[in-house]
Amino acid sequence: MAGEVRVVQARAPYALARALAATVLTVTGAASAHTWAGGDVPTAPGLALIAAVVLAASLLVLRRGVPAPVLLPVVATLTQPSSPSPSCNAATTDSSDGWTATQPLP
């Protein structure tokens, strides 16, 4: 008895749930790292914007709408801040021994 073998390509199961999990993990990690590095806690609209971009990109990749190597540079560009954070209150100067010193602004 020889049976017929068929290969069926299916899209990623539970793409929305996986994209939501990836978004929560990414936004939580990014906000934690930003805060740990001395920045202020990002604002709610900023977090919502980044979460929307990450969720949309995750859905596109998980549903194979766009290959990841094409989409990742676009997401990186969209989530890059255009100017330094206004919470920066320190100045960096190069010292004579080659190290960079950070000094609080008056």
C-alpha cells in the first residue's frame, strides 16, 4: 500500500499571540534598559508608538508578509529618537588621560 504524501504550507499558527508576546517583551526590555541607563521612564504616548511599530513589524514577519532582513532596518529607523533626550543633564569632556568624564551641568 502506497499512500500519497502531500506537503501543506501553513502560516504561523497563533501569529497575533506570538506578536503580542514579542511586543510586550521588547517594549518592557527597552523601557527597562533605558531607565537603567539613567534615562527617564518613557512617556505613555512614546511607549504606545513603539509598541505599535513593533507589533506591526512582528505581525508582518510572523505572517511572512515581509522578510525580516528587509523589515528590521525600517523598524530601527522608525524607533530611533531624532534628538537627544531633554532629561540629559550632564556634559562629557575628554580628560588628559584618554578617559571620558561625565560632569553634571550647573
